[in-house]
Amino acid sequence: MTYDRLVCANCASPVNEGRCAVCRANRERLQQENFFAGLNGLNPMALIALLTVLIAAVALLAHQTA
């Protein structure tokens, strides 16, 4: 689960906004625990494009070595 869907019990606002000290502390903790936290801002089309480029690069390397 990502923290952008969590609601703070202390201030009743989304945790990703960090309005209170509890929100900010939990946001920091979740970012440190979540390895893929940096990818939350990427849209699915960007991830698909990145995956396509990676597959094309691997295919090109495999074609050159054969």
C-alpha cells in the first residue's frame, strides 16, 4: 500500500500532504520502508516506455552477440 491513500488519524488529512507532525513522521517512515517510493510519481505510460526501451536494448545486445 502506498501512503498517498492513507488518512491520518490525528488530523484527518491525507498522509502524503504532511499537515501535522504525525503525518510527516509516518510519511518519512513509509518512504524509508518502501523501496519503490520514488516510482510513485511516475505515470504508467512512462513505466511502459522505460520497460520497452530496456527490452529493446537487451534484444539488440542479444542480436549483436549471436
